[in-house]
Amino acid sequence: MKVLKLATAGSVDDGKSTLIGRLLYDTKSLTTDKLEAIEKTSKQRGYDYLDFSLATDGLVAEREQGITIDVAHIYFSTPTKSYIIADTPGHVEYTRNMVTGASTSQAAIILIDARKGVIEQTYRHFFINNMLRIKDVIVAINKMDLVDYSEDTFNAIKADFEELMAKRDYQDQNITFIPVSALKGDNVVNKSDAMPWYQGQTLLQHLEELDLKDIYNTGTPRFPVQYVIRPKTDDFHDFRGFAGKVYGGELSVGDEVVALPSQTRSKIKEIYFHDKKFQTASRRSSVTITLEDEINVSRGDMLVKADDLPQIEKQFTATVSWMDSEQLTPGKKYVVQHGVNKVLAKVDAIHHKIKPDYTGIDEEATSLGMNDIAKVSFKLNKPIFYDAFKDHRTNGSFILIDAQSNATAGVGFIE
């Protein structure tokens, strides 16, 4: 079954958790005990409706404050597709959580309260989706029941958001506007009778018809080697295969490839998935590849097509989202994990901070604190093989690891 990874973003009280709860409820994805708990708690609180946010807010602090703090992953399925929803917080102080939740997503939902319209946090949510090159963005204008299902209100918010869209640098995004009421269920799973002026799809209909091939960012094929397979059994005594996942494009038997960093050439001899052979490995498929020549390839190396090499450098500049309480400053050293490859890196320079509300940059920045986003240069102790993030989401991204605590200190997107 096809799997769609989906990120959500919304400000406080925009109804994000309620929207997800409504999706689960209307698709009959809630277990009986979960539904009974929601009914019981809603009644205890004196509500005359079901509080669907209880289906997603898992932390005690989230339930007490009625906000989302950490990223929660929610799973549900329809007959045609499985969904993984990253329910991310909307507060400015949880920017790092928003980036984490959206980093592995192929589509996103940005919620806007119909009473408030486009606000500063909307700018931030759209900036992150633009920075992460999320291909399909649904702008769900929620709480339409509280503005009398007004078409004029919907059109005014849509016009304001379109002005925001003009500021983006990623022009290949598909933006879809849907008026909804998560609480009442209008246009979430079922079509609303209260908004006859809206002729588009419901939220679920749109998600169901998304073609995953169009959502995944295409690029050039990259095959980072995760494991060298040497069974040494009687049947496969001389077998030597390289296991990994194909990113960006396709690899086929007979393709001339280069192994990095050695830059040794060979041709693909066989492609295996378990015990089956294939002529072509499509993008995002996990396979084992054998080569015609006995060349030295190990974990952390990369196979690429001979006529399509990535950048091979000991330095790069990237947009960094900082996630650590310890500040990033020039001269500090971190471990850069780029795919399965780890190298030691030193912060060379902080060029400027980027204000995610599209108000400009801060060129006077000398350090980065938690949730800051900035343009930073690094020098490495050995070369890595990378592409620009705008050309290749997987091979253009990395994480920064604090060598002392082993904690993830930041994430980066190479320019």
C-alpha cells in the first residue's frame, strides 16, 4: 500500500489537533477504547461536542494547556493509502520541532483560523515548508462555522496568503486552499452542505488523489552504501553486494557507475531485492547491487552514475536550523552526519540569521541560539559528496551532532 507522510502546522487554537482527530474519527480509525475515552473526557469537561484534539495530544502538559508541544506521529489508513501524520507544534519556541516533523514529509497542511486570517506564525509555517521543499501544501482555512461559512472571508484570506506565496523561492509548490470546520466535519472527510460556493475537493479527497511520484522530489540517482553483504555460504561463497537505498532517480543493470570517494569505475552487474533479481531499481527502493569489477567499496561510500557526479568538497555553506541549548559559534567543532557518512566539521563563519517571517536577515549575528535559522559555512576534515538541497533533498541535507553529548544539535540544507 502507498504511504503518504504528512506534516501539519498551525498556531495556537487553530484547531490542528482537532482536525487530525476529525480525520481519524470520520475514517473510522479510532479504536473503541480511544473513542470512549474521548466521549467520557468531553462530557466531564462539560462540552456538548466531542473534543477530537484528545485523540492526538499525548503529553500531560499538552492536554492540560490545550497546546501541542512535541512532534507526535499519528497513523491511519484508507482502502487505497496509508498515512503518517507528523503533528507538529505551532509556537515560535518549538521551531525546531516543526522542522523535525516536516523534514521527512512529502506534503503539508497549514491551518489558518478563519477569524484571524494570515498571521505572523503563518509566515513562519510557510517559510519552513518552503525551506524544506515540501512539494504539496494544503492551506486549510479552519473554523469556517465561526464566520458563518463566509465565502468573502475565505477569499480574503486566500488573497493574503497568495501575497505571501510571492515571497517564496521554491516555485514548484502546489498550493491548495480548502475551507473546513474540523469541529463540525465540514470538508474534512465529507463534503459540506454549508458551503455550496466551494466546488473543490474535501481534505481527504485531495490527499487520496495525490500522486506520490509527483510529490517525491526527483533528482539524479544517488546510492549511499549502508552495508557490504558477504554471506560466505556454499551457495554464495564469492558474493559481494552493496546494500542501500536509491535516492533521486533510477539505477539499472549495465549502468556505468563511479564509487566515491575512490572514483573507481565499474558497471552494475545485478540488482537484488531479497532473493529476486531486477533490471532496474526505482528511486526510494532498498536493494542490493553487485558490480562487474572487484573494487573497494565500504559503508559510507556512494555509487553514482559516471556522467553525473555530485560535489566532492571539504567545505560547504548551508542553511542551518539550530536545535541545541548550547549556542553555535564560529570555531566550534561538530560531527556532520551526511547520509551514513560521518565527518568532523568546524564552523567557519555565520553569514547571517534568517528571519522566518520574511522580514529580512540579521547580518550582525555572531552566534545561534535554539530555534534560530542562519546561513553558515563549514570546513571538514575530509571531503563529502553532496548536492545542493534544492536539487536533491536527501543528498543535500545533514545533521550536526555534538561530539561531547552525542545529541543532535542542528540540521542543515546545503546551498
